[in-house]
Amino acid sequence: MKVYNNFLINPDAFRIPQYNISPFSTEWVHRNATLQQQFAPQEIKDLSLQLWGEHLYTSSGKTAIAAVLKQYNLSPNDEVYITTTTENTYISSCVTREIEKFCKWSRTLTNHTKLIFVNHEFGTTHKNVRGLLDLGLPIIEDRAMSMLSIDKNLQTGNFGDFTVYSLPKFFPIQAGGIIQINNQAAIQVLLEKDPIVEEYLGKLVPHFLSEIDTIKKRRWENYLLFSKLLEPLGFYPELDLEQERDVPSVYMFHAENMDLNGLKAFMQKNGVEASVFYGRDAFFIPVHQYLTPTDVTFIASLIQYYFNENK
């Protein structure tokens, strides 16, 4: 048995905790079933229009991406130019696999570029979307990991024809995406509403909209506590987040000269969803609103333990 900072290390596989990037946990199965039966006041439902404007629900963020890509009559030799906040080489396969169903994707603009896909990464906002508009190409924005972050001009999510979201990244639900429709003229193929999806998410999501201020506050509290606990190891925040406008989807820290793939395996073995920001010496862990200070201390303690054992 190994114990560090009063926490058990490498417990039996059937007794590991579970900390995910998403705030969903088992207790929300019952809670969400109950919320489905509760009426959400109209003023709360109206918050969805303030947040997403004209929109429809989808079964997932990936489904949302596929639905908007269908609007552009892409051929196999066409390319989608993917640009991100950091322009790091890392791109989620959730994005690239959906694009590959229609055409090729590229990290550079070419003569084959037909569409620009803007990925607002990990709670940040892309700083050059307005400049991309000058290219005259259609734009899709991806706010899956930056749903609640906004640029200083309050335009994030409103630049492109469509903006896509992944609801479980910020709300404690098991599935769901959103297509925000900014340009009706871009709709070339009917965006069909799935009645089951619309009913389920339409009843559930409004209950979380009234908690957005709390979500922002708690995520930043956890973010700052992670910084306090990990900076003594020389691990500093990787991303330049602004507390006034950004809301973190993860806590990402810079860690040179460390086996980050080994850390990933260790963290996952101990029940923490975590990964490497491939292309940089950076690593990310959960920071969601339902983590308590003890949860944050536990996750940080795992990293401290691994660091001490692998100096």
C-alpha cells in the first residue's frame, strides 16, 4: 500500500475514484431524471437565446460538426483549414474524424481551402477570427471547450455561419451538442431537429443556465488552487487566460523534462481523466465546478507523487 499526503495511491481497479474533464458523475443520473420532470421558468429558458441565439440541439458535439459540414457540398479533394488559438499541432480527433468523412483537412491555407474551422481551445478565444473574415471563406467556430469564454468585443461565436458546442464539457449531462445558427443563408441542407434530443435537452439544459455565474466562479477557484499547489514544482499555467473574460475547461500546466505520457497513464490508473497537449510540454487535468478543494488537492497530490518518484 502506498499513501501520499493522506491519499491512497494505485488502489484496486474496482475502487478507484473517477474524475473527468466533464462535470458529469454518477449521481447526476438520478438528478437529471428528476430535473426532467421539473418546470424551468421562462426567464431561465430565455437565457439560452442570450447565450446561443437561434440554435438547435444535437446528440453530441460531433453530430453538430457533421451537420454543419453538410451545408457546404464538400468534395473529397476540398480542404478545411483548421486554425486554433495556440496554433499548436494538437487537434482533437473528434474534429478531424468528422471532417475526414467529407474531405481533407489542413493546418495551412491552400488553393483547395473551401472552409475555415476555428477552434477556440481550452477556455481561450481565437484572437484573429475577424481577420479571417477578410479571406471571404465560410467559417465554422468550435466552442466545445470555450463555451463561456468571450473576447473583449463580445463577438466570440458570432463570426462564422455556425458555431458548435459540446454540452457535457460544461454541464453535468451525458450527451448533447448545439448548433448556433448565425447565417440562415448558409443552410443548404435541412437541419432536422431530432424530437427526442430536443425534448430531452430542452427540458434539462435550462436548469443549468441559471448557474452559469457559479460555474465560472467555481472553475476559477479550482484553477487558482491548482496553480498554488503545482507552481512549487515548477509547473506553471500553459495558457494565457484572463479571469474577466475566459472560463477554463481544464487546468493546463507547462512541464518540461517530464515523461508526460507516463504521467497520463498514472493519472488515469488513479481515476483522473488527463492528457498531454501534444506538440508542447504541457498537460491538462479536470477543473470543473463540482471539484471540491479536497478533490483538487487529491489530483495535485497525484502529480506531486509522480514528480517525486520520477525525478
